[in-house]
Amino acid sequence: MTHQPLSTPFAFDTEFDASGVVVHASSFRPTKRSYAPMEVDALIAQARLEARTEALAESENMRAMALSAIAQALDSAIPALTQVAQSHREQSAALALSAARVVAASALDRFPAAPLQAALEALGQEIDASPRLVVRTGDLDDATRARIEQLCADAGFSGVVAFRNEPMMPAAAFQLEWADGRAAFDPADAFARMGEALNSALAAEAGHAEALTPETPLEERP
């Protein structure tokens, strides 16, 4: 068993030349055993500075890790958020269409001849030269026929108006037939076409909508 010596012999490693001039100074430096108060204060200040620097570096590292975790969470949540936004658009559009259907149904119940009047006014020039106009609609009582004849006259049609009673047709629905063409209106079909057009628009928007990304400012996100 080897024992460490209690003291280290002095090693004289300073070199002199023949004239006594130091050629190589000794590397030995004695351990400092005591410090002046100013030196103690300086050492404390240095230790505080090093501790603060280390704490700031650790804090910055933790901040970077937290930001990375937030970015990863956003990346994983973006597809779900995009789906939620698209679902919200679709549900809002469906609600608006349902509300429009209710309002339109109430309006058609109160003014069932309004669609026919609008059609006759729009087709005035086309049916004007026709000698005969066939009107197919439901609930053709005398008052309804007189009102339709007056509508045709107001639209500029001077030919014969022939009525065909179609009891199975819904209220406000009609079919017009003349020599060069025909026109028809059914509220249910009209709303079905509106729904198809709305779904197509939503599908197109879903395919071209701006994707949510962490770099996109909040005020610019859809």
C-alpha cells in the first residue's frame, strides 16, 4: 500500500545562465491562503455573474424547448382545426338554407301566384308571339284562373290561355308550355338545386381555402 507524502518537496526549477540572469522562471505558484476584503467582494461578484449567466442560459434553453413543444402541438392540432372550421361553414350554410326554406315557404303560402307572375314577366317577349299558352298548376278555381289570365295580359300575352289542373302539384308550383318552349317551377326542386350549388361551393372552398399554419397571423386566418 502506497502512502501519499504529507508534504511536497520544494522543486527549484528556475534556470539561470552563467551571468546569473534568469533564463526560465519557475512555474510554481503558491496557493493563496488569505484574501483581502476587496478580493472577496470581487470573487463574490464574479460568482454571482457566472451563476446569473448560467441561469439565463438554462432559462433560454427551457424557453426554446417550450416553444418547440407548442409548435408541435399546433402542428398536430391544425388538421383538426381545419376540419372544425370547414364543419362550421357547412353547418352555418345548412342552417341559413333551412331558415331560407322556412321563410320562402311562408311567403309562398301567402303569395302562391308570385313565382308564376315573375315567370310571366321574365318570359313576356318569348311568349308574346305564341298563339297559345298552356298553364299547368294545382288548385285552379275560377278566381285563380282569372288572376293568371290577368297576369298573362299584364305580361303582354294576347293569345289563348289554356289551363290544366294538376292536383298533385305543390302550392306555387307550375308548368308553362308554349309553341317554342316550356318553363317550370317547383319549390322543392328549387331548394334541392340551391343545396347542390351550396355544397359544390363549400367543397370548392375546402379545396382552395388557406391552410392554418403557425406562421399565419391570427387576423388573417379563415
